[in-house]
Amino acid sequence: MSPELFKYICVGFYVLLTLWLSWIGMRKTYDIKGFSIGNKDMSPWVVGVTMAASISSTATFVINPGFVYTHGVSAFMHYAVAGSGGIITAFLLLTRRFRQLGEENGAITIPDWIYQRYQSRSLSTFFAIINLLSVAFVVLILVGCSLLLSQLFPISNTLSLTLILLFVFSYILMGGSYAHAYTNTFQGVMMIGVSIFIFVQGYHYFQGDISGALASIGDNYSSVFNRDSNLYYDFFSVFFSGFVITFALMMQPHILTKMLYLKSDSDVNKFLVTTILAGSCFMLMLSVGFYARLKGMDIEQQDAVVVNYIATEFMDYGWGPYALVFITITLLAAGMSTLDGILVSVSAMVVKDLYLPFSGKQGFEQGGGLMLSRVVLVVVGLLAYLVALNPPALVGLFAQKGVYGLAAASLVPIVMGTLMKKTPPIAVAWGAAATGLGVHIIGILWLGIENPAVSATYAIILSALIPILYKAAKLLKNK
């Protein structure tokens, strides 16, 4: 079988299997709740792989290895060590209690959870609006996937974007959260296999001495704190901001709502183990940045490091073209695994938390809201598509600026609402959310902070001071 025929067979199989899984999901989707979080009948193992795939996506598999290629060990520590620590801590701290509160109140989106917890429609609306910043991440994924598809087939970037959007829409419009979960499980298994394969296959570039090989590129490149880097140069920018912002990123709607898929507390441990193990495998993809450097590749476009590496690495082997096809399809799957989750969560949020309250309706009739969610999904996708046609120079930083602002605003209100037994004061939640978003925007636009993680971390620190100051003021008043 020729590599060209193998390519079309693999792509055809992937497309047909994905659509079949979506059709199965469609048969279980009857209303907006089923579209958003399912009917509580998914296996915790499925939800765990779905969660890990949603977190990793194009950022881990395509974009972030470019930061490692450019900035070295400091970027690896930022994403793999500090970032993983933030993810694990967030899940261990929040999963069980967040799920319980959501189950008690019947919440299906993050703003809906906020409303049920704080009983504030204005705060819920604010969260629904700022969660639209997730569209910035949709742009990142579309750009990353278009680079991969253009590498696989000799087609233009515009056609690549169009085909990706049409394909993702075709299966998400059918099955919603079920299509997202079932296809993510299939995609996640592919991603685990490819991550391990690429890491092992390229390990020879270290020549048995990882530190020595990296030091040969440059002292600062191999340093935990890269003095030549404008992004990862000290403890705060490498570790502290990496931990804090990744913890905060778990508050994103397409991530945190996965906890609402779980049926009971007995599912939580299985879910956590699956998510952490799968996510650890995905982090191995960051090593591609090192491999491309050690291979001597000169890549001008940082976001294209992975695409260029896999295109050249396997050409010297007889099986190389076949491996390249499978790897490229898997990298596409990594992007789609998050893209579909964001589209589901944002569309459900617009309908449940913006349209429904402002329409004056108390709720949808049985089975209602499903068609409207699908219409909103199409509109959100088209807006992201228009931006992706002419993306910023560094799409990774563009996405981080938007999504990190959402994370900075969300962390304190959600953590307070989850961990405190009594409902926290609405004024404190409002103050923390506004401070988080506002300080991040000021840092990026007016203070010239280049690393969005640093700006968002400062914002989160100041945001966290709001409940601390409130508590101090209350104690002084009681005295």
C-alpha cells in the first residue's frame, strides 16, 4: 500500500468513526442539559480521558513545544512542572465539592453554577460574558489544526480552516457533550500512543546525557531561569506564575463542567487517576521543542515547530511516511478534542445564561433549548473562523491573553464558592472577579507585561486580596 493511499484510508476511517460516535451521542441528546453535560451515565474513565484531552489540545501538542524550542528548559519547567502541579492541585481541591454543589442545584454551565451558588443574576451574566473570551482559544486551535491539515494535504490555509470547522460542526451539532466525550476518548487514546512514540523515538538526540545535550545549545537555554528569555526568566515567571495560572485555567467552562458529567462521588477517584495519567503522557510532547533544536533545525515560525519536526524526522525511514500520516491525524485530533468542548460549553452558556434570563422565560419546555444551542454554536464558530483567517503573529500568546483574563476573573469566586460552607458575600465575589480581569488587562495593554501568565498571576494575587481584606475588615468591626 502506498503512503498516499494509506493517508486517505486513515483519514476516511477517522472521519467515519468520529461521525459514528457522534451519531451514538445524538441518540442520547434530547435537551439542552443532555447537550451540555450529558445524562450522568458516562463512565468516569471516559470522562477522565475526555478531561485530559480537553486540557491538552493544540496548545500542548502543537503550540507549546514551540515555546520550548525558543526558550528552552525554562519553558519546559513552566508548562510541564509548574503547569502540571497547578492542574493536579486544582482537581484534588475542587472536584468533589464542585460536583456536589452542581448536582444539588442542577447547574449545567459555569455561569449557571455561579448563579445557583451566589443567587446573583448580575454576577452570573458577567461570567457568561467574560467566558466568551474562550473564543480566543478556538482561534488558536483552528490555526494549529490548519497548519497540520495543510501539511497533510496540498491545500490552502483557507480551505484547511473551512474543512476543519465543517467537520467539527458536523459531529458536535449532532451529539453535543456525548459526541464530545465519545470522540475525545477515541482521540485521547490516539494522543497517548503518539506522545509516547514521539518521545521515545526522538530520545536519541539527548545522546544519554540530557543536561549535557541541552547545555551544548547554550547555558541560558539549558538553565531553569533563562536570562535571555523575555517570558521565562525568574522563579516568578517560570514556576509561580505557571502554577497559579494553570490552576486558574481549570476554571474554564469546557474544563470545569466535566466534573458535572460525573454521577456520584464514587466516580471521582477513577476520574482523577485517569485524567492525571493521560495528561502526564501528553506532556511528553513538549520534548519535541528540544528535539528540533538538537536536530539543528532552523524554524522561523515558532508555532510551526511541531509541524516541521514531524515532517522531516521520519523521512529517513521506510515506515516514516506511514507514521507521519498517523501522527498528523492524531495532532489534528488533539486540537479537535478541545475545540468541540469549547464550542459545546460556550453555546450552552449563551442560551442558558444570556438568552434565557433576558428573554423573560423561566425555563425551557421539556426538550427545549437544543436547537437554539446549535444555532449559537454555528455563530460562535464562524466568528472564530473569521479571526483565524488572518491570525496574530504569535497565536499562542494571542490566545493566552484572552483566556488568562478569563482565568484571572474566575479563580477566586469559584474557589470561594466551592470551599466555603456558607455562601460567600456577593460583593466580595464581584470585587474579586472585576479585579482579576481588570488588572490583567492593565498589565497587558498599559504596563507592557509580555508574558500573559505573569500579568494574570499579578491579577489573581490582587484578586485574592479582596476576600482577605473583607475578612480583616469584618474582624475589626466586630472588635
